[in-house]
Amino acid sequence: MPVFSGQNRDQLRQSYLDAWRKYTARQPMEPLEAQLAAVIAEHPEYIPLLESGSEALAADYTPEGGQANPFLHMGLHLAIREQVATNRPPGITRLHQSLRQRLADSHAAEHAMLEVLAETLWEAQRFGRAPDEQRYLERLRAL
């Protein structure tokens, strides 16, 4: 997400911790913090980690370790929400609506979509190129 560009891993993770702390303390939040808190609230399994503070900042998530990266997972939710809100790539809002209706749950639709987004981003990184938006949309249509 462009909002986070320029942040290192610890700064990015700290954004999640700060948003959750403010949310639970009922403190005023910036719009992005409110978005972060909303995603966190939908993932109660991640709350103990976020409330651990330094553990959350230090944790490493590698494919070899067998643990999913909760920060990546939540970040993909935010990316899907931004894509749907801006209809970028064109057509994604309609695809999300269709999937949401079929699954009867917006969160479940995002979960299905974020798997495709993660695969698309991984391929782009692997081959050193921009994500292929058309292939991404084709994969989403196949869900």
C-alpha cells in the first residue's frame, strides 16, 4: 500500500500495534489507524500477538517456519479493500460484489481474493516485474 511506503518492517508493525492500542483505549484515531483496527478486530487470533509489543515487532515469519505472517495477512486485507474502494484494477469492485454475494460474507470474499493477490504479488517479485493486473483479474473471476 502506498500509505506505508518508506516504512521499515518495525515501523509498519508498530502502526498496527499503535492502532490497536488506540482502539482499545477508545482514543481518537487517524483514518488509516481506524482501518487497521477494523482489520485487527476481524482477526481476534492475532490480538495476543499485537498486545505482546516487542514480540510482535521481533517475530519472523518464513515459509520454512510454517507460520503465516499476520501482518502480511492483514495488509493484504487492506490492499483488497483499497482496490475495491478505488476499483483498481478496473472491474475488481464488481468481482468483489459477486464473490461477496456468492459467499454471503465480505470477509470470506476478501480471504479468497487475498490468496490470489498474494500469488500475483509473489510472481511479480519472483520475476522482477510489475504485477500482471489482467492475470490477477482472470484468477479472481475463476474463484
